[in-house]
Amino acid sequence: MAVVLQPPADPFGVYSPTADRPFDDRRVGHLLRRAGFGPTTEWLKQFTGQPPAAALDWLFNYSLDEDPMNDKLEVLQGLVTFQKVEMLQEWCLFRMVYTPRPLQEKIALFWHNHFATSAAKVDQTNYMHKQMEMFRKLGLGSFRELLVSVTHDQAMLVWLDGRTNKKGKANENYAREIMELFALGVGNYTEQDVQELARAFTGIAENGKLIPNQFDKGDKTVFGKTGPLDAEGAIDLILSQPAAPKHLAHKLLKEFVHPHPTDDQVNHYAERLLATKWDIKTTLREMLSSNLFFSDWAYRAKIKSPIQVVVGATVAVGGKANMPFLRESTAKMGQEILFPPNVKGWDGEETWINSNTILVRFNFGLSLSTQRADEFVKKSQIEKGLLAANATTGEQAVDYFARLLLDGKIQPKMKQELIDYMKVADKGKKVVFELKTDKPNDKIRGLMHLLMSTPEYQLA
Amino acid sequence: MQTSRRDVLRVGLSGLAVVSLGSTVPTFLSRMALAEQVPTTQMSRDNILVVVQMSGGNDGLNTVIPFTNDEYYKARPVIGIKDQKLKLTDKFMLNPAMIGFKDLFDQGQLAIINGCGYPSPTRSHFRSMEIWQTAAPEKPETLGWLGHYIDHALRGSQSMLKGVNVGQELPRALVADSAPVPSIQSINDFSFKLDRGSQFDAKMEDQIIRECNAVRNDSPALEYLSRQATNAIIETDNIRKVASSYKSDVKYPRGLGEQLRTVAQLINGNFGTRVFYVQCGGFDTHGNQFAGHGQSLANVSNAISAFYRDLAEMGLTDKVTTMCFSEFGRRVQQNGSNGTDHGAAGPMFMVGGKVKGGIHGEYPSLTDLDGGDLKYTVDFRKVYATILDKWLAADSNAVLGGKFGAIDVL
């Protein structure tokens, strides 16, 4: 049987580095993978050995006033017209690859999966764009504010038919899913509650504005309480249910810490959500600062999503990727952004992996590293990184990639085989490997492909 | 150090041997060691089941339409279908988009089972789908009903591909205890590619990837990943050898059609697969369902009729039965948006040369309703039991954990 770890003692205490639990490549890599898409050589250098608060400040304290991506996006004017949904998908991936604020994009992706809206039904690309912008803007704000915004969001009004939900002609779709999936979970409401709640959400037009004569002003009885509930009142009533903070705490723990959080953990962060009046930023920062988060129990406990694999690898080797290639790769692995499979979102974890998608992951590593097609705009990025880090011998190259892609945590036997691999040239001739120029080098590319084809690499 | 492929397999074996894989180990190991020699085309042809999941909750009333029933048109003044192009009997007709199904019906190869459902139905997509996939309405189960079938009935089978999901995400229905069921999107993508730029490197890379993915148990996640990878590498070795022989002139429609084409390719390859699973969507018709629903039904009906034309050319119509289901039907009364909300009972379909074509099961009453929804007349597990007992030569009692009787469709 597999070795099963237990959660740490003092799980909710603030992690503070010690000699046997240092803030090293492993813990910095862990934080950057969970709060973003993974490390770069520069970020590892910047944060290892420093107080964890420095990395957390950098991740959490961003201003919403300006968009650091504006300069870069200007280059892509042609791309940002969003004539086709593919362009918007590529815009999302582009942001993840180039952003200096990985958590902003990561939390937006989290909410995209939580309020899983699909462009398959919402065929106005600008609605999908606005929704993603909303997640980027409100992602670390108040969950109540987010729910109110989502309820009036154009893409959502199309996706779950809120736009057709009118007085006397109720449509239950949104009312059901806000309780079942967005805020409470199944078993915490009755069919009667769904039907009554639907009436509270009546009259919201496709533009998000209330049309008073289509709103059902009559009394509704939800959770045994009766009154002339409107949309905001309904959201407050939902959030007052004991199941609500637990539902969100569970979801946050699952995404950021461990696929199977314990009841104690859920209850603790549920209380924190209530105590902070549903403030995501404070609660999530506490979660990502805890002993729990930095424990062996949480390390490599999750399976990377396809977006995490694709964006993370691209970020690690200096970006400059061909966006359609990244989009197609995530789709083949089972996560086509803006097209979640249904309103529950992607189930994640084990469901990412089957005999097909594991091969697609390996093959992606091959395409990205060998660049036989037009996967990269610039072809020499990878070797430049190695030269800049003075990683020119076979052994140094193995260490360089092991650190960047696997936090340096690689099985000794595997490491030896990779070092041997670097020593063999065409037709089996033994050579001493040395990287001399920044031209694409077959051995370097092969090495990267091999490290991306390990089971460890699939873990987040 | 030059390593032959046989050596690679041996290394893989030693990695495997330390891990407990339960009852699958001997089969798995022997298959693996023999992977280069076993002529996979020499397996005998057993009966095959193809499951088509229609996700979203198919509106059964607008699929098999009781066109003489006034209650139907009363409940659905706008979306009630009047076009009687595809009459089946003097009481029922198919949705006019289902031309392919009408042909199959006329050939006696389509069975419609009306009123399928289960006690105390839930209107949640996810819970209801889980119930259909696990055949367990009472409480959540981890393993799927077809997973149980694979665990119980196919224990001795030598096939590495006892069940195959064609699509991205493995459905709960195929979650088995004994071994992971593979998901294959297309035969083309189902391969393990190496850098052809350098022949020698490619060999070494092949070896290293196989070794580092040999099954290990450092953590549950690593064990899971390495098992999947090891299986995938062996499966792709086998499939590549055989699947290239498939040629067909039958034109399949896109989407579900392409998935069924992959099923046909795998059936042609004869890997001993007994169960295939495919999914299609578009049935959650809350609004303006008139056009969209017809399109989704046409998709299913055209894809399955193309599949049976292909099977006929292979001479395998009598060896393959296809079963279609959806997680629930929809509300009898249309809603305010010219659509329908989540409901309860709905029809199932079975297609194949050995199916007893025609209409089975009592059509639910349109007036004796449960909260506006149709009451089921056939427990869907009775249909599963029939398939297990009469088609797959299994013991439905053991697989489903109870006796559900049989329906006269096979």
C-alpha cells in the first residue's frame, strides 16, 4: 500500500522557517505552484532563504488600479479583438504566462472553475471576457460581493438562464445551482427552496439590470423564512446558512492545500470566513501561511491541472510560447479554458489522468522542449536560461532542470540515469557534455522532456 | 549501454513486483511480458456493449412523442411537437430530427424502453448521473456499475482493454477496483512519442520514461500516476500494432460520430473489449429548446445509425448492442422560457441486431404526476440487469447487488 501521511501538529499556526523546515526551493516551489503556476529560476532566487512573508506580500498585495499587462497586451492588438472565442482563450493563457502577479490569474481561474460558465452556450465572447475580468478584479475580495456580481453577470445570465427568469414564468436553473454548487452543496435545501428562491432572482435582464415589472414582489418562503425576498436578500439568506462557509472553505482547501481536507480544517477556515465577513484575501493568506500548507502532508498532494502543466512549463523556461499551441495542448489534456464540461466545473485531481491524458502530457513535454513545429516564437530561450545560470556540464544541466521543474526533489536513481544520458551521444558514443552556445541543443531538450515525463512532474 | 526492448520490459516488471495490485497482477504481468508476441487478433468475438450517455437530462416527452395525447399539447402549447413525419405506431412518434433512429426502428433494430427511472428521483444533474452510473440510488458509491461488471465478470479475461472510455474524462460508471479503465480520445493521439531527430536518444528516452513510470508507492498520488502511465504505455504498444488495419467508407457525423468511429476502430482491432462508453451533451434544455434539442437528438440518431452501417460492413451488427440513457427526463409543463426544467423518468434506447425492436415499457401518465414530473414505470436497473444477464453473460445479482428482473428486449 502507498505511504499515507497525516496532517501536521499545530496546523493553523503560522509557518516559520527552521533548520529542518527551511524556506528552500521545495517550499518556495510549493507556494509558487499553488498560488500561481510554478517557479522561475529568478523567483526561486528572489524568495528562497527570505522570510515567507516577502513572497506572500508579493503574491497577495497587488493594486487593482493598473493592469501590469497593458504594455504586453498592446503588442497583441490583433489578438485582443476577441472576434473568436479562441482569441479570448489565448488571452487568458497569455496573461497566466506573462503576468507578474500569478495569484491574480490563479484565483481568476479558481472562480472560473467554481462558477463554471461555458462559452459553448454563452456565444457572446465579450460576455465571457467581462466575466473573466470580474474574477480577476473581485477574486480576492468579498465572497458576498462576488456572488452579487455573478448573479448579475451577463455570461451567467445566459449560461444558467437567469435572463429568462420572470415573474409568473420562473426558470429554476440559477436558483438550483447557486445552492447546489456555488454556495451550499447538495442536501442543504429542498426542492421547495429551489422553486421559491427562483422567484427572488426574477426580473434580471440580460444586461444585468432589474426590470421592476418582471420581478416577483410576492412573499417567498426559503429555508422556512417568509418575506418579499429580492436577489441580494436571497444571497444574504443563503450566506446565513451554516453550510455556506463550510462549502467555500472546503473548496479553497481543496484547490490550494489538499484534495481531501479534514473536517477540522474545513471548520477552522469556515470560521475565518465568517469572522472576516467573507474576505477571501485574508482567509486565503492565512491558509497559505500556515504550517498545514507547508507540511509534508500538503506537498505534492495534488495533481496538476492541464493549465498548470502547460503554463507552468512555459513560465519555467522563459515563456515566448505560441499561444494556439498552448491552448490546443490544454484542451487535449482535458481542460479547455472557457469550456468547462458542465456547471460543476472540472472535477480535477485523479480525473485529469487517464491512459490517454498521461500520454498527452508526456507528448506535450516533447513538443515544448524539441520545438520541431512552431511551438515557440523564439527558439533559444531554454539554452539561454542554462547559460545564465552557468549550468553547462551534463550534471549541472540535470541539477538546473531538477530544481526548476521538480524543486530539486528527484529520485537518486533517476538522477544518475539522467547524468548517464547526458554522457552518450549519437550511435552510443561516450562524450563529455558541455553547453557552449544558446542554439537549441538536442541533449538539453531531451533532458527537459524526460523530467516532464516523470510522475513527480504531474504533481502540484 | 545499449538496452533491448525486452530488457526494458524486465526492468518495468521488477518495479511492478513490489507493489500490491491485487488480483490483476498475474494477468497484467503476463500480458506485459508477452506484449511483443501475443497476436491480439486471435481473440474470440464476445458480445459487446456500447453505452451512449446523453448528458444534461433529455426531454423524453419531445423524443418519443405521444402525439394523440391532448395532455401533451396542453402542457406544451409552444414547444409541443406537431410534425408527424416519424410515426412509429398509432400512438407514438419520434422527434422529427431522428431520421437515423426511424430507419433502425423500421429494421427492427431499435428498442425504445419508456418510463425509465428510479425511486425518489433527484433533480440534481450530478447526483442523478452518479445514480445512473453506479446503479445505487440509495447512497453514493465509488465504483461504477460497469466497473463492478469488469471486476466480477471479467476477472479471468486476458484483455488489457476490458472496458474503454472514448473521451476525455473517465465516467464513474467505468471506475473499477481491479485496474484503471483507459480513456482514449482518438487512436492517433493515443501514442507515446519520442524525438525522431536522434535515433539513439529516442531509445534511451523510451527506456528512461518506462522506468521512471514503473509502478511505485511513495504516495497515493504517485502510485495512481505511475499505474496509469505504465498501463498507458503497454496499451499504446498493443493498439498501435492492430488499429491501423481499420478502413471504412462510412461517413460519420462530427462529435459523437467521431467517438463512435473510434469505437468501431477498436472493435475491428478485437482487443477483447466488452464495454465501450461515449458521451454527448446538449440536453439541458432550459430555454428555447425547439431548435437545440432537435439538433442534439439528430446528433445521437445520425451517429448511431452510421455506426451500425459500419458494423454491418464488418459483419458485426449481431455482436454489438448499444444502450442510450440520460440522467433524467424533464418537467411535463414547459417553463416560461420555452424550455423545460429538470424532471424525472424518461426513455432509454437499445440498438443492435439482437435487440427485440419495438416499444417496451409503459408510457408514464401525463396526469398522474410527481411534483409535475413523470413517474417511472421501469426501474433502470431492470434494463441493466437484462443486459448483464442476457447479453454480457454476467450475474446481474452479483454486479448490481440485487435482483431487478428482466425486460424482454434481448
